[in-house]
Amino acid sequence: MLEPSTAAEPVASNEAGDIQMTIEPQGVPQSPLPAGDGISGLPDFPGLDPTRPGALTARLRLAGVELTQSTQYASAAGGGYGQDNGVALVALKLLVARAYPVVTPPLLQPDLLTGQRVTGELVVSVAGRVVYRTGPTRSDGARVGRQQWLDRTLWDQEYTFSAGGDRFTAVNRLISVNSPLNFVVPAYYCRAGRADIAVRVWTLSETAFATWSDVVSFTDVSAPKVCLVRVNWTDGSGNRTSASDAVMLSSLSTAQRMLPFPYFETTVLSAEVESRDTFGAGPTSPGACNTAWDKLAADLAVTAIFTSLFGLGDIVIGFVPTAALPASGPYVSGCGRGGIGSFVADPITVTHEIGHLYDRHHVAVPGDPSSDTAYPNYGGDVRSIGEVGIDTGTVPPTLYDPASSDDLMSYGANQWISPYTYQAILSARSMHAAATARPSKVGRPFLVTAVRLYRDRSVEIRRMLQVDAPGQVSRSWEGAGSPLSVDILDANARVLFTHHLVAVRAQACCRGAGGCGSGCGGAVPAGREPWQDFDEAIEWPEGAHSLAFHDGGEPLLVVAAGVAPTVEVSPVVVGEVTSEAEHGPAQVSFRVTAQHQREAPSVVVLFTGDDGRTWWPVVFDPPEGNVSVVASSLPSRGSCRFRVVATAELMSTVVDTEPVDLLPAPRGLHLDLPDGDCGVAAGPVMLRVHIDLRGHGAPSAREVRWWSSIDGDLGVGTDLVAELSAGRHEVSVTAPDGVGGSLGERGIIIVGG
């Protein structure tokens, strides 16, 4: 629980084990906010009018904002139990921000704020440009009160209960407990380097307002290379069981969320282990394995030597199926010694053993002389995690109370990671082979929406498409407003996050005398249009179930998930298109049939030419389901297929075609030479070539070479000013085609008429 404190001082604790928190001065940002409305530096959003009288009051403030990816980040100002809790933020790892709005009680005036609800927004900006912004995880906001009412172990909850009377009075005291206001920043926006994070909160009654900001640094951490081995286990009756690829991969998900890595670069090996051993026996000594696990760990250690030699990684994990679990009694759940063996049913064990590989010893294991003697004593508990832990893999997130949660490296109950263990593993991250972390590896599902808001406040859904993608859609905030927002809800109508739809008024460009009147080029004043259109990509997290569109009040439209459409795709045909005059270019064609019982599905067709590493959009809502595309326009690398994604009622169906055999697609060259059938004047002549990259990347300027039939070598570059001699020049340009060959184009220029 947080206790009262003055600004810029740590919260005092009256009980051992209570959690401390650094308090930031109210209304004094630690870093500049992006330029904007002059008050908070951010555009206005529904439900807030900071210009109205009385909107700025000193009685609402932010006691602080905690940033966490699995355990708390501490800024240079300190926090928690000091240096043991000063963890770093990791790039490309999901971030949770927890804002603590509190009421400073007035001296001579009535307290009109306590008990009210506050909402807000979080903005991430880099180099002055907003890259992500979101509302809190609950649409009705958080209850605000005194600082001592705050409880960091709650997620979007409040409680009021009676404390009972004392011996001098029969009056019961009502005690309130409030949770912070929570925000979630997807991993994709947590890029390596410095970023500004700003939070502003306001009461739903629009009478009070507070801001906070900080400059943070995300550490560039490589992704450990991990290889998985399937253990096929046969019981005494001859029944053979094994874990699927999906189950093995999911058993790593807890470790990926808990440990200080963006993700794991994972390979499922074709090599498998056959076993009849008894894995469920007890340990041979405290902190030790048993015979079956020792044997498996030794075999996996040999495998790790080979995977290291061939560049696949030096962490090898073997997964034993749940059928090998003992029926009752204590058992060894896994073992690590060069290689790691674990039950697929016990992801905490996998995480624990990975901790050993990064030089972490046990924490307070009785009878184990290798226990870490340097582990800090968090408030009197030798196994406590010391700070509130958070697991974002559940909806809502699971919070780990340091008073009742034990360190990952202990044998205690309710295990999570402490700041001490987290930072120690991060500092040892170079011990094992890793791959450079890439934003494309943290691709996530999006809901691409086309929404129309009419003047009467009715909302029309024009198109919705679900798609998984690694990229980022830039949004223009200058001159923008947000007359419409959408809450993304789970199946229990809880808000996962809020997305603000941004309206940017278009400006026309007119040509011709009087073609558009005197107002040519000016924006249409707000409110004059019969409608406003919004085309946006909305994060669609796991557990999302419905959308609630609103303008700060009651929902204007609620769209709930229903039934996915059915999709059929015909075989892909590669052939020639024949006209009366000549053969056209090779065409790739097939037919898509997408059906739904209540609405017309939205369809997008994607193409990959590199076995799924990258995808290109090909066509949207193909007319009558017919898809036909020129083969040479596709970025083929030899491993090609199409993907059809159909969406209806917030549900999507994905169908991939069989592999398509296409020749590698080269770059394309297009000459841009001076016009003039009768020639050009002597002197400097501008030569240009435009390159269709087709997914290959741009060639360097020195690789683009020009040549003249009269003057010989002219120079290099896509744009070239050449001094051509008088006469008829056959000008040619060459460049690499991107697939191991060369491209060339030529044209005629007559100089001097």
C-alpha cells in the first residue's frame, strides 16, 4: 500500500515488506511534451475541454507513473528498495504504464474530487514525433482519492469496506482501496533508444487535470537462439506420447514474457529423443535432478554442441509430455545442465532453468549450498520478488504481490521474477548465442477499419479486415482532432485499450482558370461535411471480442464478434494472356469465394515470394472473386504462395494457396529522356531512369551506369546531367536486376536538331 508523502520524497512505510515509490512533483514534467494545444502539448480528445474555467486545479495530481515490462522500471530518481530494483527497459518488449492519480485535500474548501473517476491518455513520442497514443484499459476510468488508498497489487479494481468502530465510538469507518490507471504500449512501439512518455489524466466531470512525463531509454537486447527437442515417452504399457510443436512453443511463452528478452529466436529440431525413463521421481539431493532428468540433460547438452557449431543456437530444451507426470506426490519437474529438460505442463520450470543458464543460482533453497548469498532481503522475506510483478499473458494481467510471491529462482510458491534476478540476467545476456532483435518478429494482429461518422452522430462500418503484420502506420497529428474513439473490449465487456480515431480534413488542389472558385486549396470548415471518414489500423490483442465507438459518452455503436466467414480458393494458374495483336505478359490467376450468412465479407489477398518472411498486398475485395495479376509485378524469390484473408463480424478466416512456381522477379528500369522528335539543343542534357525495385532494395548510384554510342561512358546515377556531342545518340543504362543478372534499357536522343 502507498502511504502519504510530500512531493519528490519516497513514500514512508510503517510495516516491514511495504512497497515504496518515488513521488514526482505535480505539474512539473521531466521532459518537454510534443508541441500542441499549449496546455498539455497534446491534441484535444473527447471528454476533455482544458480551456473551460476551472479545468486546471492543483488538487488533482499524479503521484507518479510506474513503467513495467514484467517488473518495475526505476528512473534515475530512484524507487523501491534502491539499486536492487533499478531495472532497465528492453526494446521490442510490451510495456505497461501504471499512473497514480491522487487528491491533495484542500485546506478551507470542501473536497469535491475524492470519489470521482478519472480517465486519461498516454503518448509515446520519438524526436518530437508521436509514434503511439492510447487511452486507459478501462473506459469508465479509475476512482481517485487520497494517496494512502492506492494499492499497486490491483488491476482496474476498487473496494470500499467497513473497518469497524473502536472502543470509544460505535461509528464504523469506511475504507477505500483504489487501483492505478493502467495503459498498455505494444512491443512494436518500444524501439531501441530514447523516447518521451507522457501521461495526462482528467476527471470525467472535466473539472481537474494533471500531467506527467519522462524520458526513457529502451535497451537493444538480442533474441536468444533456442532449439526445441521433442521427447517421445513410452509408458510401461507401451503407449507412446509426445508434445506437438504448438504445445512446445507455447511452453516458452511465460519465459518470453518474464525474462528480459524481446522474444526467443526458436527452432524446432527434427531430432527427437525416445525415452521410457521415470521422470517423476524425487531429487537425489536438494537442488539436484534425478537419474532420468540427468540422462536427458546430458543428451541435450551434446545436441547443443552441434546446434552451436551450425549456428542454430546453444540453448536446447527438451519437452517431456504430460503423460510422464506422476499421479501424486512431489517430483522433479525439470533439469538443466548444458541442456534443459522440462515437462510441457510446467512453463515456470523452463523459465527457472533458463535462469540457471544465465548464471543465476537458487534463492533460499534449504540444504542447497549453491543458493545465492547475495540475494537482497526484501522487507524480511528471503524469497520475495520485492516489487509488484506483472504477467501480460492473461486477461486481465496477473499481478504478483511481493508480500506473497517468491522469486523465480526459489522453490517457493506463486513464482515470478524480482528486479534483482531480472537485471542480473539482462547483464549476462551475452553468455549465449543470440540474434539481432527485429521489429518484424513482434508483428501483431490489426483490425483495419474504414468508419464513417455522420453529422447526426450515427456510425457506419464501411470495411473491416483482420491481418497479422509487423509494420507501423504513421498518423498525422498536426491540425487533427478526434471526434470519435473506440474501446476494444474483451468477452466480459472489459476495456483492453482505447483507440482514438483521427480526422484530418482534406485539402483540394485545383487547376484551370476559376475551376474551384476563390477557395481553391482551402480546407472545408469543421462541421460542414455531411460525414467524416476514418481509415485506421487498430491493434487487435488476444482476447479482443467487440468494439464500442463513442465520443466520450455512451456508445454510438457496438460491434461484437460473431461467426467467421467461409472461404474457398481455386487452384492458382500461371499462363499467358493472349490479345488479337500479341501475347501479353504472364498472368497469375485464381478465384476466391468468401461467404457469410449475415454480411458481405471484406477480403484482402496477400503474396509472399520468400516463404512467408514478407507479405505484399495484391488486391482488395476482388471483383466477383477473380484475382489476376501480372507475374513479373510480384516480388518472387522462388518460394511463392498467396494468402486470402476474409473478415466478417470481427472474425477472420485465412486460407493459403499451394506453393506457386514463379521465376524470380527482377527489378524494372524505365527511361525518362528529354522529349523532342526534332532533337534537343546542344548543351547539358538531363538523363533519368526510374527503378521499380520489386522488393529488392535500391541499387547504389555507382551500379547505375550510362553509355552513349557517340560519347561512350557518360557516368553513373539515376539522375545524370550529360554534355552530349551533336548527333544521334543511342543512350543506354544498365543496373543489377537483383537476382544475379543485369538490366538494360536504351533510347534515342538527337542533339543539335
